[in-house]
Amino acid sequence: MSQSAGRHLLLVVNPTAGHYTEQRLTNFVQQLEHIGCDVQVELTRRQGHSTEIVRSYLARNTPDIIIAGGGDGTIAEIAQAMMKAPCALALWPIGSANVLARELHIPFDDAENAALLARGTRRTVWPGQITTAEQTTPTLFLQMAGVGLDGWIVQNLSPMLKKHTGRVAYVIAALQLALSRPLPPFKTRVDGISHRTVLSIISKGRLYGGPFALFHHNLHHQPAFSVLLLHRLNPLLIIWQMIMMRLKRRPSSNPAFTILTGETIICDHTSPIPAQSDGDFRGVTPLRITSAPTLLKIIAPPQPVAPSTPSQRSTSGRNTKRR
């Protein structure tokens, strides 16, 4: 008998996700039923609806697995409602970027994904949480948050353009912003050490914007973040510093960006600076980011052997100390 036989699954699907079709949903449900699962499907109608669906369902039932059908934003919404639930979270990656699914090596082929669910291999991840001036209740994110340029892009992104062009929509929005307004600098404190930035990326994983590796280490398994602090929008200086990093040479004394690790990140400014997490707009500064108090179980392939703990030496050549 299949290990998945008799399992009850709740599949919450965002029908506006970039790679969703009704036929694909029907086929995926049939594959899950073929391996012996009982599947209940719920479609979301708006941002935040995933959280409402899961909370309402968990008040009446205890499924074995809750499947997030969508992108990183949908996953974060569902995780928000699951943090104290005994069931595990699974991913059906049908969004535009699917960064977390790439990070955890979740199969994009639906038949392989169903086989992964049948095996039921679980990994534990440590989500982040963000509070902003507009959202004082902590909001979970599983992959990354961005303050400054990232926030401006998500705040101004056209949902229709994102649906039809995927990651290209972010590039178009970034170019429009670069041509229309200067980006004000703001202060980012990482474990108490202050930095002047125009963009701060706070991440649990290595990847950014899809398959692009921004950091060397995956930190989903510990209460820490990789942090990229962009100090100036100078494309030539950024490219030169990246080349120096690849050659393992010391960058200039006045770097374009700094990469480090930290556990508590605070951003502030005299005027509001927008922020996003897992692709959804979260509000404006002042904001605070820490790891969530509770771990989350996710259906995923076994975790690869972890590399040694990342050094606390930043790529700008300055040492950073935990406080």
C-alpha cells in the first residue's frame, strides 16, 4: 500500500498565479488521488484570502498536509496560518518565480511533485517575520524581504503584467522607477550596526528573483539571515565589485554593497520607504525583521549536507560582530 494512502490533503490554489490553468489543476488533483490521497481544493479570491481559508479550515479539521498552490506570496500566506498546526506544508509551484521551491529543490513536474508527497519526506525551516508601520502584527516570509528599490518595484507592479510576463514584469518596473525618480537612502541596522543603504535584501536562502544565486549559504535551518546592503546605484561599481568577489580579491574601501549575516534587521527613515516580503507589498518603514518564534515542517527532498557556518566577515572588507 502507498505510504500516502488515506491521507487527507487541503490544496489551496491561487488562480492568478503565472503558471496556473484549470486543466493543470485537474490533472494534479487526479495524480494525488491516484496515489490514494483525499484532496479538498479551495481557490483564493484576493491577497490574504489563503490565510483566511487555512485558519477557517484548521478550526474544523486537521489535514495531514496543506498544499500551497501558487508562488512565494501564497506560500507565505498559508504558512502564516499554519505555524502552530501539527500538519506539514507542501508546495505546488505554479507562480512566476517560485524562489522557495527552487531553493528547496521541489519538483516543478507535477507527477514528480505528487511522488514527493507520496514519500512524505519532511524538512524543518525557520521562517522570518516582518513588522512595518502599517502592519504591526508580525507577517511571515519564508524566502526573503526587500526594503527600498525592491519595495518600490512591488508596490508599483502591475498584476496583469506580472501574470503575462512573469519575472520580466519586475525588470520593466525597475527600469520605470530608475527613470522616474531618485531613490532616497535610508538607515539599515544589522544586529545594532548601522549602514546607509538604498536597497536592503534580507534573505533566508541563496536565490533572488528566481534561479539567480545572490548569497553563498542557505540559512533556512537557523535563526539568521543573509543581508545585502546596496549603498549606491552605480552599475559600473557594482559590476566591478562583483568581479573582485569572484576573484576573491579585496573590494575598494568605498564599496557599492556589503554582504553579511545577522539576526535582527531594523530599517528607518524620516520619510516612508516601502518594503516587500516574498513578492507582496508589506508597508513602509520603520520596520523590524527577525526570525519567527516557531519552526515549520515542509514536504521537501532531504536537506543536502550543510556547509560550514558562514563567516561574519562582510564582503566590503569590514568585520561585523553579532550583538
